Amino acid sequence: MWIKTDDKPWGDEILASEITPRALFEQRRRLLAMAAAGAAGATLTPWFARQALAAQQPHGAKLAARANPAYTTLEKRTPYEDVTTYNNFYEFGTDKGDPARHAGTLQTRPWTVSVEGMVRQPRTYDLDALLKLVPLEERVYRMRCVEGWSMVIPWVGYSLAELLRRVEPLGSAKYVEFTTLADRKQMPGVSSPVLDWPYVEGLRLDEAMHPLTLLTLGLYGEVLPNQNGAPVRIVVPWKYGFKSAKSIVRIRLVDKQPLTAWNRAAPREYGFYSNVNPAVDHPRWSQATERRIGEGSRGGFAGLFAPKQKTLPFNGYEQQVASLYAGMDLKKFY
Amino acid sequence: MRTTPAPMLTSAGLRRLKVLVWLLALLPLARLVWLGTQDGFGANPLEFVTRSTGTWALVLLCVTLAITPLRHWSGAHWLVRLRRLLGLFAFFYACLHMLLWFVVDQGLDPSAMLADVIKRPFITAGFTAFVLMTVLAVTSPHAVVRRLGGRRWQALHRSVYAVAVLAILHYWWHKAGKNDFSEVAIYAAVVAVLLGARIVRAWRRRAQAVKPPGRAGGSSGSDGAGGSGAGGANDGDRSDSIAV
């Protein structure tokens, strides 16, 4: 874009008729400028509008459920758009928007969950059997991610204990291991070495049998969106979110503590228990506070400056679950 | 390497270029302001805006670091006239990035901030880079260059290399928690190329310097040593003394 001022733009040898009339070249310049501005505008428009992802999300089929007031927090619910577009589900990519973008390829029917291991009655349940096992309940739980943010989500499902009782755990069973589907064809993230696939999570048997532990089939009165762990997942509201395994294909009762995915990847950062605990920091950040997603006006300046809130022990479920850990040093068993 | 004379830039041309740099460099900010009014920050506004400003600080830092290699490669010495502006824009986005962390995330609490700097290595790296950038921004006016003297100023401003390495480290460690280096690897490669170009050039110049004097003149007129006489080359030499 340099300009040579000492050069004469035209000399005597150019015929007057060859010179473009001023009006014409000015018009050309205007057209060029408009074309450039138009091209820039067209390129920049999507960059200036990030709404598309939330607007695109199709709603799932309705799922009839009866509200369970005993397990319903009265806090403001996180908007459906946020619950379904801000997810950690690495099988579909590590960006929070990746699951909503890429989980459309997940086939949730037919789907079976094999319940096996140290049980008297091992069984494989198909999705319809799980949906009809007992009447569905709606429960509104707080969800606290280990990364320092939280949501309030109305889930649909029933206590995992209902399922576990039916397969009759043996006396030797001490833990429950959950395995998530890991299919490269349906899950683009499984091709990247972020974690050792499949994703495995685990609970102690008494944690798994606790009435708060929810076998989950829906949210906001609809079947689970794929990005939220369709068609069936668990929700353990007093533990960090990653303990709540998604898109489960196998539930196995075992006698040894399962080697869980995040514990294996970074044992110093993610313990087997991973109970929400403001007194035990993550090695790289504090867990004392959390950012509630969807506070303030959604996604604008008010949301940007919304204050954080204090994180509660066991995510506010201390009364219900603290007895499970009586006598345990929770700083050691983080 | 260069055989054609360096292209010149008139002051009017420079002014127009600077206006263009201003417009382009302010686009990311304009976008954020627009998204803020349209509720377009998504589910986690602080995370989104912090990442956006951090990304643009790094992009502009890379553009700033690209000026000198581009200048040597193309012979377009006027590029150096844009370097300070670009560097200051990189600092501007780094300021926004840092202020969001300090004001919104840490709630303006210096002890919380200090604890975060100590506890989280990726913040230690980012914070150090920011402190260094502040020193560079403060010493960027021409008056300060004159006061410090070209050599000292240049030595000081070489710390922009440390800023780049720290910024990559900051980003790398941030992504380490998720084992996801796909994006940060691209920035790391860009910074490696930009710093590598300087190392290669320094080696070449050293190799040239140790050659016997009779030979050195014969090898395809490398710039710098000897001075080729033309006004354009002088200009280049002068700006070489403050090249970073």
C-alpha cells in the first residue's frame, strides 16, 4: 500500500482518449469499496452473532413425570438454552459448545444397558424397560462442575436404587462402575486422546443406593437431549459434575474401587470421591465459590458482571449425605 | 538478500495505514460490545469475554512479532512504523483480559489475586507476561526511546520474546487440564516460527561477520554491515537499531 509520489502517474505519450474519465473511475472506486465492505460484512456477520447454537436446539419428546417436592430446590432454574448448549461431554469435543454441535449423530434407539457383575440377577435393559421400571419423577438439583460453575436443572428419572435392587447385588459387591458408550462413528471426540476411552465412572455401593442418586432419562420434562447424556445417565448432585456418567451402556457391580476416567488421567486433581467441597481446592484453582450459569440477563453485560456465590459442602446436600462419610478425612479422600 | 530498493511510504500513506490498523484492531472490541448488547456472550459470559480478549491479545502480539521478519523478508521497512501501534493494541486486549480476571473474577481483592497468582502456574505465567508488557508499553513513546538510548531500549524491548513465550505457556497450561492442545499448538507454532526467524538471521549475520573481509562484500549485498548508501537503506539501518 505504498505510494510513489515522485513518479508521474501519466506522461505525454498517453492519448487523452485512453484516460478513464474522472466520473467513471470514481464510480468504479465506489463500487469496489462497496464490494469490499459487502464482503467484509458477509464474513463478519456470523462472528458478530453467536445466537445460532441456542436457537437451533430442537426440543425432545415430552416425558410425563410427577414432581417430587422432597428433591426440588426452589432456586432459579438455569434456562433450557444454557443447560443444553454449555456442556462437558468430551466424546463430542472439549469445547462447551461441541456437544450441542456434534451430538446429533448419537443414535439413542435402540439402546440397552447391561447391569452385571456381582449381582444375583444380571440383566440387560432396553430403554423402554428403563422408562417403565417405576413412575418417573421430576427433581430439581443443583449441579456443580469441578471447573467452578453451576446450574439448577429439573431432571426426570428415579433413584438408581430402584434399578440396583432389581438385580439383587451380592454381599461381596462394594462399588458400582458406570461405562459410557465410546463409538468413534457416532462420537467424534473419541478419536482424540483427551481421555482413555471409554469414559468410566464409579460410586461406592452405598452412594449408588442413596435415594438422591438419580437414574436420569430426561430434563425440563423432555427426553434427554443427546448433548446432556442421552438416553440414560446418572446424576449425583453432591459430587462434581464429572462423576455423573452420561450415555451409559454398562453398570457393573464390583468389589474393588473402579479406576475412573479422570482419576486415571490426573489422580492429583480428580479423586475417586470428588464430593463438592469448598474447603478442598483443586490443585489449580479454588473451589470456595462458583459462578451460577444464567444469572443476570442471559449472556449480556449484566451476566458478565454477575457476582459469584459461595459453594456449599456437598453442594448443599450435606444433611442428606454427610453420614455416608462419617469418620473419613475428606481432605485425603477428595 | 534484497536487491531491489526498499519501497517508500509517504506520510499520507502511513496515516491511511494507521487508520486501517486502528479499525481492524478495534473490530474484536466492537464485536464484544455488540454481543454484550445482544445477550450474545452465551451461558458463561465471563469465560467467553475473558477468552476472547486473551485470544486477541495473543493474535496481536503475534502480528507485532511478525513485523520484523516480514520487513527483512520483503524489504518493506515502513512496516516498522506500525509495530508500536500493534504492540499497544496487543497490550490493550491484554489489559481487558487482565481486568476481567482481577475485577470480575477476583472481585478486586488483591489478596485473592495474589493467592491465585501463586496457586495457579498458568496465572503466574500470564501475570508475569502482563507485567512485562506493561513495562514495554510504558517505555514505548519516542521520548522514552531517546532518553533510554537506542541500545538500552532495544535490550529492554527484547523482553517481548519472553512475553510471547510466557503467553504461550499461560495458554498451554490452561489447556493442560483438558489435555486439549489442538488450538494452542497452532499459536505455539506461529510464535516458534517468528522467534526462529530471528535466531536464523542472527546466525547468518554472525557467519557473515567471521568471513574474510574480501569475501563478505561479494556475497549478494546483505543489509546491515557496510551500509549500501541509499537513503532507504539508511532508514532501514536506523530502525534496525530498535528492531525487536
